[in-house]
Amino acid sequence: MENIEKIEWKGSGIQDNPIIVEDETLPYNVIFKTEDLYIHLKDIDIGMLILDKCQNIIIEDSIISLVKLKLCKNIVIKNNLIRVVKLSFSKNITIEKNRIYSIFNIRLFTIIVLIISLVSGLLAIFSYIIELYLLQNSLAALLITGLIILIIELLGKKSKRFLPKNFKNNEFLKFKEDLNHALDENFGE
């Protein structure tokens, strides 16, 4: 609320009158920690945007290197050019119609399943070596359960990436190809 008065942002932070944040008012790296304000970020060009325990925020028509969401809910990220999106324990997040320069955005659930499966598989192998028969069955069951969940996760994705289900209609770009294409357009004559 202090920044609203200092920087002279428009809006009051309620649903019908969200705080409007535009490019000229933000530093290169920004952290928002708001729990109940409605904020609309638009036309910003910054390096890093971290939303920590935020809700009811819209980010659109912007260029951002890194968007990091921690314990957030009801966030909409649309029509942006973004390098990386990282989600941690967030819900009701909509990420749509963005151009994302990211090779591998991994869903936290998928990482946990992979780690549990790997650890249980290693422990199962180790239990056969030292002949702990009671441990073998439970670890084997954990490994099989982890692999089944991982297969379900992989089959549920429409792309080859391990993306969260809330990524919709985004375009994924590769750095190298676009850089070469841009160089050819500008200097290739």
C-alpha cells in the first residue's frame, strides 16, 4: 500500500478497481507479497517477477525473463513473452497464450514422483543385496506405484515436456533457432 501512494499507481486494489501497474514504475527485479489486493500488471519489461503468497493478479502483454509463483492462487498469466515460469505450491493458476522461451518446465508433482521412484528403486536393489525380505516387497510396491503415477503424468501431457496442466495454448520457443532466424533477417542480405 505504501508503494501505491509513492509511485502513484492507479486503482484501489479491489475486484472492480484493481491496482494497475505499468512498465515505467517497476525496477528490473520485483517481488510482490500481497494477499488480498487485486493487481493488474501490463506492458511491463522486467527481468524477474516473484509473486509470494499473492492472489487475484493478472499479468499480460509483458516481457519477463523469470516468473516465479510461491503459494499463490487465482493468477492469470496471458499474452506475454517469458523465458521461464516456476510454480511452487500454487493453485488456480492460468498460463495461456504466452510465448515461452523454456526448454523444460517441470511440474513439482512430477519431480516428487521421479525422486520417490528413484529412491525406492535403489533401496529395493540394496535390500536384495543384504537380504531384507520385508523391505523388498514394500519398496517394490512403492517403485511400481511411482512408475504408474509417472506414466499417467506423461500420458496426460499433450506435448513432450513435463508441463503443468494449467499451461494452455502457449507457444514454446527455442533460443538457438530464434536467434539464428533473427540474425538471418537482420544481417543475412
